Amino acid sequence: MEVLPWSCRCALYRSPSKNSGAPARPSAPPPLAARGRRSKYSGQSVRTMPIRVLTVGKKRSQGTQLLVEEYKEKLSYYCGVEDTLIKSNPKLTSDVKVQIEAEDTAMMQQLKAEDFVVVLDENGKDVISEQIADLIGDAGNTGSSRLTFCIGGPYGLGVQVRERADATIRLSSLVLNHQVALIVLMEQLYRAWTIIKGQKYHH
């Protein structure tokens, strides 16, 4: 299946311009027609890449961790999954700018050159489950060795990670706590794989 190279990928996954100097505007919800469409990879053979999720935050609640482990187990039937928690505010500073920069540096140290990086950001493009399935399939065709999702802390992600992003999306028009965002992402990744495989979604 022919896939557009990511240098000219569709606006759905386009990261904010690195040279514009202006923040990206929140995107409008996908049109109704798009919400009912099939993934272009549904029933197709997709290159499997390991998935890594990087999250900035404090120690998770027991309930959150249990749900994360549940979806990791479900996803393990399709691909390897790694979940990494990066300590929030590693410098224990009261300066928000310094905190963001420190978290930004810590997350960049976790990224490799061959990673396909997806940033979750409130200014990203709205996506539906079928489009996440498309993103997984498209990422597999880029030659990258790993698909990495980045979730920021209470003040969001830093400049370095934003500029490193190959794709910038948002899961909701609501502002989500990083633990909630993590659970939603894990569930959607599992759902996306069932879409790709043409399988029934099991709760």
C-alpha cells in the first residue's frame, strides 16, 4: 500500500511549524464523515514496531497503574510495549520555566534518533480511533525502529520535544491530567490494533 512520505504528510498529523514563532491553533473536531470511516490499514498487513510511552509525572495511583498494566497485556498480543515514567520537576524548583526545561531535557534523553515520536499536545490535531490506526501503520512504513508517545507534565512539554515530534495529536479538546491521558492513550492504542487486525474489541 502506497503511503505518503512524512515530509508531505497530511495535515492530520502535521506538527506545529518550527519556524512560525506562533503557537498552533487548536484544531476543529474531525468532520462527521471522517468519524465513520474505516482505517486504510484495516485487514492489511502492518509492520509491527515496539511502542514506548513516556509520561512526565509523580507516582501513579494504584488504579491508574492497574489499568495501564491491563492494556499493556492486551497490547502485547500485537507489539512490544514499554511504559516509562519520568519524574516531574527533577530539580525541585519553584520556577515553572526551569521545571519545563528540566523535564524537557529528561525526556529528550529517553528518545533515540530512530524513534518515530508522537507528541500529545492540546494544540495537536484531533484524531479518531481509525486515524490512530492509520498513524501506527504509517509510522511502520517510515523505517523507524520504535513508535514513541510523549505525554507532558502539569505545564506541558518543552520546546525540544515539541520540535523533535514527527506527529502532534490530541486525544480530547478537554485538558486531561497526565494519568487520565495515559489511560486514554493506552486504550486507544489497543483499539487501534483491533481495527487494523479487523478483530472485535474486547473490554
